[in-house]
Amino acid sequence: MRCTLGVDVGTSSTKGVLVSDDGTILATATRAHDVQRPRTGWVEMDAAIWWDEFVALARELLGATPDAEVAAVGVSGMGPCVLLADDDDQPVRPAILYGVDTRAGAQIERLTAELGVDEITRVGGSVLTSQAGGPKIAWVADEEPGAWARARRLFMPASWLARKLTGAYVLDHQSASQVSPLYDIEGERWHDPFWERYAAPIEQPALAWAGDIAGNVTPAASELTGIPVGTPVITGTIDAWTEAVSVGAHEVGDLMLMYGTTMFLVATGEETLRTPSMWTTAGAFAGTRNLAGGLSTSGALTAWLKDLTDADYPQLLAEAEASGPGARGLLVLPYFAGERTPIQDPDARGVIAGLTLEHTRGDLYRAALEATALGVRHNVATMRQAGADIRRIVAVGGGTQGQLWLQVVSDVTGLVQEVPATTIGASYGAAFLAATAIAGEGAAPLITDWNPVTQTITPNPDLRPQYDTLFDRYVRLYSATADVVHELAADQRGATRPTTLSEES
């Protein structure tokens, strides 16, 4: 049976899927993993895990589907990440992850002072934040000279898999546009003056679009994975953009909401919109631009509460539903890992306001769900103020399996959300991109055929006044507590977590 293989490396797991020509899922598999947090604000991962899990998933999926004929491979991964490797493709240090890693504050300040905000945004589209790859490259140069002396190549999870599978050294435009300020967003190329200044020892990856074929599976990769020699492999891109593809939320006017460990938002248009509060990027496809945002915690926050209360999700969801809108007077700021957009404050911290002895874990869980919804509302309002034309909202990700969370987000934001039949995520989008890449002219599949919308979440208008008030309090609570939490964040930076066995290895 002819099919495509899609694999996505996420923050908490790697997922693989085999998909037939008509979009039917033939088999899925997952490998859970952890990130390392050696210090407050540092989030790293050993890149060997990415390849090892790809190999294991490919073997498992092909073993479970013996009649599968893999026609192409799609790759995807979290990002933007900074993985630096030497001439032999050996990582010089663990990969530094996306905006949840906030270590490069000093480099953000230095590069901004040296280049100027106007020039940075003119070239790259966005101001420098914890999401930007450039300052993290500069951090390695400043703080780890031994590693920097060996660094010759730059990878992200998708491009690392493409390299391992095909030998190609390539990065997609969308990912490259988040290596700010090293990419020229209007010219759709690396910006040589900034590259020479801040990344000179590193060879520039060739640039391609997400669905372009990077190369073909080598004999060595085939022996490890079981994928036939010569199978085409796409370039791939960052998981949020691949998820948008998986649900057809990549057309002009679309907004994708990704419910995962973090919450990610991608609005697609044709114009390059610039605002210091959000991320301006190239799109996954030629001719498109994105205004993107992300909460640093969403599913990570609900998972933390689950572990803290020793309850399971069905229990917590039932109790949160019983708590009702407003969580009986609780308000949470979901900044438990700092916050990305729109406040761009790595030193923000979580706040739980209004607690009494009468509050229950169900109230806390409800308030956490509402906190992520309030964060979405804040991002959408900021996008629209910047000029984004948002006409359609599509939800994707593991969190869409919970009806309550979807409803809370619609009620708090006032947005209608479309939910497609398959919300397995970026691995499915990667498989679709792979199928499109090898289709003959006029024969490319349509994502609306593969994955039609099956559910629409409509906000309850009766709750709008209550949530308007709560949103006003949400914005004011951050301003009112910022000074204190920044002082606490400074204290936390002085504390180092114990090194675990996995971190030593």
C-alpha cells in the first residue's frame, strides 16, 4: 500500500504516522522524552534523541504495516532551536530550544544596541526576543568558547532529520526567518553582513521551502530505518507551521491555534506586518508571511497541576466544569515559564490571585484553562491591532481532545473555532507535505479531502460580559505584579537545579 511517513519531534515526545494516499491514518507511534533544565531559564535537549526516536518510530510503523510502501518522508520539529554541530555533524553541545529558553538576555540587549531596533526589524521583521535564534548563537560564542571553536553547522530538529536521512544541509525559509537577525525576510535569503558578524564560523544552510524535496534516503539511513533507498525526503519546517498545514489553516486570513505543551498561534497573510509584541516570519510557502505568537505554557501548566494534585485529567476536567465560568473568583497569570507574546517578558512568573481556603483543585484547574484562553485573547487582539486580517480560526493539537478547554477558549475570546477530523498534529501535516511533494502536476492532494472540518465551537454570548471583565483584570494583574515577580525571577536565576544522570550523560 502506497503511503507517506510523517515524523515530528516535539517538546515532550516524537510522533510518527503512516498515511495512505487518501489521507487515511494507517498507523501511529509515539516516543516520550524529557528536556533538560540545568538552570532556571535554560531548556535544552540532546539531539541524539531526535534521530534515535525517528529510527525507532520508523521501524515500529513499518513493522506494524508490512504492506506499506513508503513513497516519501515528511519531517517536522519544534523550533526555532539552535543545534550547532562540527565538521563531522557531531553536536558541540545540547540543542538550545525555542522561546522557552531565556538564557540569551544579555546577547539580546547587546545585539539590539549594536544593530539598532529599526535595522533589526527592517531586515528580519521582528525585534529580538527569547524566540530569536541569533542571540542564542551569540550566547554560545560568548559563554562556551570551546564549543564555539568547533561549531560549523546549524540545525533544527527537522533539518537534523533531513541531514541524517539524506546528507543534505538545508533549512527551510520559515525556520530561517526565526534565526533573527540573520535572515532577510523581504529578500528571502541569509543576511550576509549580520551572518559574518555573529555566525562567521558556521556554514550557511541552503534555503528551501518546507515542502521542497531536500534529498533522498541514503543506503546508511535505509539500513537503520527500513525506509527504501532513494525515497524522497522533504525539507520540513517548525511544528506549529506543519500543524497549520495539517488542518488547512495556512491560507491567507487563517489563524491556527495549536493546543500543546505550549499554545502557539499563526496568522497567515501576504503582507509583512511588524510589531514588537509578536513574531514576523516567512510563511511555510512562497508568497506568504506570518504573524505568530506563543504562550510559554498551556498544556505544561495543566500537566503541572495534574501532577501536583495527583488527579487524572477526567477528574480535573469534571471538577473544572463544575467550578463554572470565572473559577469562583480565581484569576491566574499563566507565566510559569516566563512569557513570550505579547508581553515578551522572560522574567514574568505565574500568579494565582483570589485564593481562599474554600477553593478546590477544580477551581484551580478551571482558572488555568481560563488563563490560557485569556492569553490567546491577548495575542489575537495584538495581532489585529498590528493589521492582521483574521477571518477563520482552526484548532489543532492534543488539547483539542478536551471539549471543555475548546469551549473555554471560545467563550473567553469570542472566537468561533473549527476543529477538523484529525488533530494528531504536525506529523500528519508532514506526511501531507511529503505526499504533495511527489504528486504529479494537477494531482496534488487537498487537505480538505484528507482532513475535513467536523466540529465547530461557538462562544456563549451570555458569558461575554463576565469574560470582558476578567480580561481587563488579567491585563491589569500583570502590570500590578510585574515589579515583584521580576525581583523573584532575579532570585531564581541565582539558584541552580541539581544535575541529573541524564544531564551528565
